Amino acid sequence: MNTEITKEKRKELLAWLKRHEEYTRENTIEEVNINLATNGSDVIITTNKNILKPQGRVKIELDMWLKGWLNKYTKEQEFKVEFPMIYLENNGIYKMTYYHKHYSSSEINKSKLVNEIIEQTKALLNKENLTINDFYGVNGYGEIVHYLDEKGRKNWDLINVNICGVNELRTCKYDDEDNKKIIDKEIFDLKVDDTDKIIEELEIDTTTSLGKNKINIVRLFSENKINFEFFMYRGYNFESIDAQVYVDSSKDMVRAINELIEVMSIKPKFIDYMGEMAVIKFIPNERFYFRRWVDYLLLLISFIEYLESISIEGIHLEFDFSPFENEEFIKVNNDLEVRENVKFTKDLFSYTDR
């Protein structure tokens, strides 16, 4: 194999090295970091040197461009934006580089670039909500420019982003979408008419005394009318699972509720008396996250089935939908255990301090 460099190739390589050296010399910036030493009194000042990315028009590719994780030390959510940028023009200094930036959970929502990419991709795919899988094969263009920041220091930015294309390979990944079970799809992809299909796939019996409650619960999911803070986001959780208790006028309300609680194998933590009815609230003894949307749905269905198992003359139980209407979610720790196939059980939901 002939590895000899021709005169033309050598001349071309030397010209590139000269351009690169000149660019590096003129576009190296220094950043000062001031930190407190571990002894609590010394101040340590360090200097980082970074080379500005060359100006020019670039093509960007957004496969897995946004990643998130939980910092195991601070227990806070962190995100990383990273994607390749292929130069279409930049005087031949680089052929490709990467956009790379870390964000906290509060910073990511305020990033102009992140919001531009998301809004344009939503329009391109004609979808209101997205997961990271929706960006598979999505690409676009932008422009890298240099500017002076508020302190007069030279820096670079990616501007004029235009998300405008989807690679043909994307279709290969989603060839089986039509064959997927409804319960295996992302909740964002559910449709209004999926209610009956979900009931069928989960083999939910809707012919029972609270069958309409079950249908209405499934409909909340299929119509995307349930707050994602209840079951999808780290740092949030459902507050409780509630039931409405209706007592015949011939019975005393308080005595009837005490009779109900006495026979219940799973005890509620709170009882709210609200005129002609009462609401009993069940709070999990330990908080957790759901692996999939369908796991939260199955928990609610198992709760309704528990209500159906209770039969006392003069007392009627109904699932309480008001927490969904009133958006009664709560904030919780970021690092809870993730569970699936959760059932409404005595160990998990029964209040024992009675």
C-alpha cells in the first residue's frame, strides 16, 4: 500500500495547519473559576482555556440530543444537550463539531435553543407532546456565530436554527407502530377512540357495579385529560386515591362511616365529611414512581375493584374523580423507586395507626 504524501497533498495539509494555528491563536478564550478550598479558608483561582467553535453554517442531527439523569449526590435533576454539527461552510477549519451544554432542571426550560428545537419539531411532526424517541432521524440547520457577552468577552452561539427534515431511515424504526398494542404506546400517542381497545387489552370487566367508573378512568388516559404530574414526572406524584361514600337518609352518617371502616380490610388515612356524603382518602405508606402510564391506570382499576368488593346495605361507594379535576398532585423526592404492576394492597395503602 502506497502511503507516500504527494506534494499537492502536503501543500494542502500545511495550508490547513496554518489556518488552524492562526484560528486557535486568535480565538482561544480564558475562563476564570473561583472556588473555596476544602479547608474553608483558602480561595483557589484557576483558568480554563477553550477554543471558540468556528463561525459558519452547519447541519444538525437530533438523535438522542437531550438526556437527563438524577445527580446521585445533590438528588437534583440534570440535563445534557448534545448533538453533532456538520459544517457546510467555515473556511475548512473543521468538518464537524458538537454542541454540548449542561443544564439544571430550571435552566433547561428557559433555554432559547432548546425551546426553538422543540417547538419546530412539534410543528414538523404535527404533535403536541414529544418524547426523545420522536427526534429519531430529525435534522435541521443553524449558524454558529461569535459575539461579545455582557462582560465584553468573546463567545460563540448557535442561532437561526431551522428544523426542517426527517431522515428516510426513521420510517424503518417505526414500521411496527401499527402492530403495537395500545398499552405499549406512549401516552401522547393515544387517541380518543382508544378507550375500548385499552379495556380489551387489559381485560377490564366493565359489567360490574362500578363499570362506568372504570370506563371513565380509561377515557381520562386515552383522551390525555389526566395531569402528567400524577404519574409521569420525577419530583411529582399523585396525592391520594379517594372514594366518595353516600349514605341512605335512614342511616346516621358518622355511624355508617364507622361501620364501613370497620369492615374494610384496607383502611383510609383521612375521612372528609361533606354534607350528604363523605370522602375517604388512601395515601400510600411509601412513595414510588410508575414505570409506564399503564401501571398507574392498573392501580386505579384495582382500587375500583376493591371498592366493588365492599357491600353494606345503605352505603354506596364511588370512585372520586375530583382530584384529577382539581389537579391535586404533590411534590416528592426525585429519587423514588420505580415500580410496575402496582396493585391496591393492604401493605401499600392501609393506614394502621387506628
